[in-house]
Amino acid sequence: MRDRIVYLDNNATTAVAPEVFEEMQPYFSQLYGNPSSLHSFGGNIAHKLDEARQRLAELLGADEDEIIFTSCGTESDATAIHSALTTFPDKRHVVTSTVEHPAVLGLCEHLEDAGYQVTYLSIDEQGRLDLGELAEAISAPSSR
Ligand SMILES: Cc1ncc(COP(=O)(O)O)c(C=O)c1O
């Protein structure tokens, strides 16, 4: 008898839930259009996007203008980090860990090239950060 194969990488890519598939199906075949365009195809989609934003905001207890749709994880990382850096332009120190996704580490390398100081915290064999090291890194003079 063949061993059963179990997929354990659902955090990276997983099957779409049937109810999501059903809800999304029209957008792959009938309800398409660039929501930023002025034509009616786009206008209909923009309206649907606004609806989705409202529903998500309600679900998360957030304001609608706090919901940003991105196309992928890499774009989400970059958006979050760049938003923080542009919101606080005086802050030139980024604290991260050595085990972040390459999308984060690559961006941190780029930030170092651009003159930011980046502290890479290591983790223990159980994947935990040393919170004392984290506190020290956060309060380092260059982060103020
Ligand atoms: C934190 C993080 N950033 C980026 C990615 C890459 O995502 P994508 O291939 O959607 O850009 C992943 C993928 O698992 C991730 O976990």
C-alpha cells in the first residue's frame, strides 16, 4: 500500500476554499475590468472592490482606508516597511530577524545600501527571539 502524502506547506500556498472559489468565479470570466479605468467595466469592479473593502474592514474592526489590497506577499512586505519608513522619516534603524522571508531580507539589504542601519536578530533552536536583545536593539541610539 502506498503511503499517504500530506501537504504541509499550506502557509505558503493552499487550495482556495470552495466558497471563495464560488464567490470569485464571475470575476475571472464575466466581471472583469480595470477598476481604475473610467469605462463601465472598470466602474462595476471598483464598486465591488469598495464593497469588499467595507466587508473586510468590518470583519477586522478596521477603518476602510486602512485596507490596502496588494498582489502578493512580497508587495505586502515592501508596502508595510516602506510605509513605516516614510511615516517616520527620522527613523533610520530597522530591526528584523535573520529568519525573515527573503522578500524582507532582500529589502533590508537594499535599505542598508541606501544608508539605513539594519539590526538582524538571531533566534534560538526553537525559533524564539531573545526579547532582551530585541528591547536593546529597539532602544539603540540610532533608532531614536
Ligand atoms: C513573509 C512573506 N513574504 C513574502 C512571501 C512571498 O510571497 P509572494 O510569492 O506572494 O510574493 C511569503 C511567502 O510565503 C512570505 O511568507
